[in-house]
Amino acid sequence: ATVKYFPYGNNQHDFIVSGYAGYDFSKWGTLTADATYRLNEAPYIYQQYRADSVNWTYSLPKTQALYFGGKYQNTKWGIVAEAHYYNLKNLPVYPGFTSPYFSSSSSNFVIAHVANRNGIKGVHFDNDIWINIPLGKGNSITDYYALLFTKHSLFYETRVFKKALWFSTGFDLRLRYYNNPPYYDPLL
């Protein structure tokens, strides 16, 4: 378990409590559970802007986040499956050329993730799929994040020059389905 409190600075009175527990079933994999509560100041770039003749400063409310879930992982077979429930309030968004705003209502959703990591003699094929499942009516979390996100990687890696240098080359294919946010966010 971890408890953090920030008494000074830009993140004054931010608070984080998190816990983690798990069990290793040796060759059958690892099962873990975690939970976190956060009270965070909005990121600096959402509250401050300075550029030549344009300046603005906003005091956004702190974002409240509660999330918990579990994960199963078997590294021998390269399998990962996890699901987390999220409850967010005062999530800041940055809608293009206007001032930042926040969602004052609570957003409840579940994110499920499955992945595999497979490789033979330096050639690797990795797949990740995330599904965002909104809960309840009026939940606009899919306005902020993709409903379905997939990432597929094919790459080769090895050590070269008498194992003094790591060489890796390949490509990724990424797909975001149903992600048309009503604002510009360079961090998405």
C-alpha cells in the first residue's frame, strides 16, 4: 500500500492512496488486484498558457479518480488479461482554441485489456486490444477516449557487436475505433 500527500507547490493538497495484492501460481501464471484513489490538480498545460500576446490562467477543480481491478498474466505463454473499473469526476479536457473545461459529472466505465507476447528466435509478434465500456446513461467518456483501441507489433531484435549493442526493428499497426473527440488533445 502507498499513501502520498503533496503539501506544497503546483500540486498542493493532491492525495494518492493505492494498494496492490497478488499471488503467483508459478507455471500457471500470476493473479493480481489493485485499487487506487487519486485527488489531483489538473495538468499545468490545461491551466496556464503564455504565447506572445495571448495569456490565460484558469483554476480548474481537482480531478477525483477511483479505480480498481485485476490482472492475470502468464509470461511463459505470453498471455495478459485485465479489467479495471474507473470512476472519474472533474476530468479536464482541452477543446482546441477555447479555454479548457472539465466534466463535472461522474464518468463510470470499465476498460478491458487482452494481450499476447510471442517470439521465436528474435522475431516477436505482440498484440494488444483495449475495450472501453461506458456504464450508465449520459456517460461521455467515449468522447474522450476510443471505444476500441488495438496495437499489433511485428519486430526483430538481437544483440550485435559481441552483444554490446541492442538492435531492434519492426513496425506497429494501431487502430482507434469510434474516437472523434470534440477537441484537440495532443496527449491522446
